[in-house]
Amino acid sequence: MKHIYVIIGSGLLLLMASCAKDKTNFDLKPKEQITVTGLESSYTTISQKDHLNIDPTVTSTEPDANFDYLWGIYETNVQGSAPVLDTIGRTKKLDYLVKQPSKGWVLVFRVTNKKTKYAQYFTSAINVVTQFTRGWYVAKDDGSLADMDLFLTPVSLVPDSKVENVYSLVNGGKLNGKAQLLTYFSSYKSTVTGVLSNTKALFMTTDKDISAMNMSTLKQIRNINTLFYQSPATAAPDAVLLGSSANYLVNDGQCYSIYAMSANSGQFGVRKMKDDANTPYHLSRYFLTSTSTDPYFFDDMSSSFLMGTATGAVMTAVTDDAVTAMPAQNNNKKMIYMGFKTTTYVASEFASYVNGYAIFQDKANPSLKILSQLNPNKTKMSMVNDTLKTTDKIFNATNYALLDGDENLIYFATGNQVWSRNLSNKFEQLQFSAPAGEEITFIRHKKYTETGYTHNYILIGTKSGDSYKVRMFTKSSGSLASSPDITLEGKGIVRDVMYMSPSVSEYTYSNSY
């Protein structure tokens, strides 16, 4: 868009009405009067969704008038600089997709009689709101480039419309790599408002890049090259996650953090060391954390657990609790999966403790797989092991999902089927069979409480050809309903789904694969 810089007091009296009412007129030729009808005094629009469709009627007191037209928009409440009028149209009829961020704007309509050179300005207030803070976000990719779809839910959880490829629509391009996780931060630090302040930010992680987005506009704040004080040599993100007092990022198996309890720039510092000797390590992509506990990682090189630290340059080695079925250090295992189950708050200690499960494969004997309950106790851990049989459905499973609280179950996919396993009695049960030709690409448990939008769903994502489906099932005692409540459909391979609303915070969902 062409920019016109409007200086207050310059003789162009346009901006004297920055809070203007409709049809404010500035007559440079009193004998002529131009009249416009069909222009409202104010409009409310949703950015990146609504169009300004205006077809006014224009007349003049001068006979045989021949008009030129210009539409523009400028921001109100600009301080310290002259407002900028962006030209958005040059015909009488305006059809403009609103792209401005949510705030107050002024729409300007200039009509010029080409014969007399006489011009009049007409203005309307534009209240731009955002569609981005309520709806189902679907992280997807085509195998090499990632994007998001947004399913809008203005009145209920059931979408009434969809903004396809909303990430690239807003940011002008897709994100490199295969999509992995969506993570939400309520108080990520950025300067999107012009000053360093807390920002509601949605992170989409791929295996090649990360995009931190302003939740109000979905505009990218930072990517893999700008999220660090010094960009890593290899861009291979695994996850962005939250701990009790820090934000964490794992890239190429290395851990980085931002201490969130003090002033920070929103950029991650230097790579954390495993120990004082700077022993090489490579963290698994899986982790165990909550927003009230420090995260636990697994070093695939040494087969050892490490705990993230909010401050300091060195992570903490996790040692064995008094009773454990498997050592936390050097256990010669490869991690297949790890996820969050519950958090317990102990009031007498003013502390929270996280609990989860992991699936291991023995490095020396690949036919040995163990499902282990993880019970961290600060820097110590106890494990309760369940050695899997080769005949167990879970033995060759993929796409695991633990229930966040709720029943003591884990869901998993084998082929085009989803099964559950009771973590207490080992009972396995078929829960869902995808239609022929559909491949299961992810499973998640998502629950959220808000009047009119409360849900507790098992989400199952599938792909068929170049299309995806996300089926959302309710459950009763862990058993899925026979048919989904909601089904989302789109193009690509779905990897993660998150419901977003103004009430969602970084405490709403567990940080877990």
C-alpha cells in the first residue's frame, strides 16, 4: 500500500478528526458541495477475515462533475510521530480485506472533482477486532512446509467457518519443516506494543524452525534465527515448553532457557551444559514438565535423566530415589515416548510434583521394551516398570497420548487403529478404527473449562492423500464415544491441535507430546 504521511497542522486538515464522526467536511471551495451517502459513521471488522464492502453514492452541486476517488486508513492515538495514511483503494466502490491489527483506525474517503479540482474528505471510525483469539488451531504440513488452519467458533465449540492456511496468510509464507507442537505462553516478552512487555504468544515448532506469534494478530514476533542471543549452528528444534519459572527450548538436542521471573528480552541464552565438565549430550524430543515444576529431560547419549534449571549454566543430574525399578542414570535405554500425567501440590512444602510415564527400548536388546511410571522427587526419581510383551498391542505402537489427569490410561495407535491401555491392570481395548486409506498422524487429550466452550476430548488426527481429519471424541470411563462430537477437515498432515480463547492461559494445557 502506498503511504501518505499526514502532518497535523500542515494545511491538510484531514487528521483534525482522528476521532472523527462520519462525513466530516473540509471545504476548500465553498461554492461547491460534494455529498456522500452510504458511508456509515463506524464499522467493526475482524482482521484477516472481514472485507470493507462500501459502494457510496456521490453527488456534487456542480453540474457534470467527474470524480476521482481515494480510500485510505490510518491509526488513531499515534504518539511521537505523524500518522500514516495507507491508500487502500482508488475506485468509488471499496472491497478491502482488513489486515490491520486490533485497535482503533480511521477510514478516509476522498472525493475530488477532476473538473474543478475541488476535494472533500469523509471519515468513519473503524474498530478492528481479532479473530485469532478464539477457535481451533490445527498445526499441519505437506511434508516440507508447515502452516495452520483456524476453525472459528464464535458461538460454540462447533466451528462455523475456517481460515485456511492462516499462518501464511498473515505472515506471507509458510514455515519450513514438518509441524510438531503448538505451545502457548501468556507472558512471553516482546516489543510488539513498542515497549518491552508481556505478550500472549503462540509458538509453532517444526523440525526446522520455530515461529513465536503475537496471539492478537498472529504476526510472527521471532523465528529460529532471532529467538536466541546467538543463533545455533544447526536449526533442528524439538520443543518449546514451560517450567515453573522459566521458558525452555530444545534445539538439536541441546537445552536453552529464559528465566521468566526477572526482566528479559524474550530471547534464549547460551546452551546449557550437562555438567561442569561440559560432557556432550543429546536430549530426546520428549520431556516431562508442568507450569509449576522444573522440566525433566532424557539424554539419549548416556541414557540418563536431567532436570532443567531456571538459572545457571548447568543442568542437574537426576539421581535415584530410595526405591526404584530402574536407575535414572546410565540405564542403557532409548526413549520411545515420555509424557505428562498429573501434577500434585503439597501444601506443607509449598511445592508441586509432576508425574508421568515413559516407554523405553533397551539398547542391547531391542526386543525389550518397558513402560515405566516416572515419579520425580525434585532431583531424585523413582520408576515403576511394566515390561511389555511382544504380544501386547502397545509393543509396536505409535502416536501415544496420556490422559491429562482423568482415568489411568494411555492411548496409542497401531496401524489405523487407536487402542487404550489401562496403566493399572494392563488391560488393552480397541477404541477407534480409522476408515480404510486413513493413516493416524497424532493423538492428544485436551480439556478446557469455560462456559459454553467446556470440553474434554480425545483428538485423533488422520491423513488420506493430501487431506486431514481431526475427530474429537468424548469418553466415559476411558472408553470413546461411538462417533465424534466434532470433525475438522482440511488439506495437509495434521500434527497438533489447540483450542484458543481469551481465557486460555499457559496453565490451561499440559506441555507434552
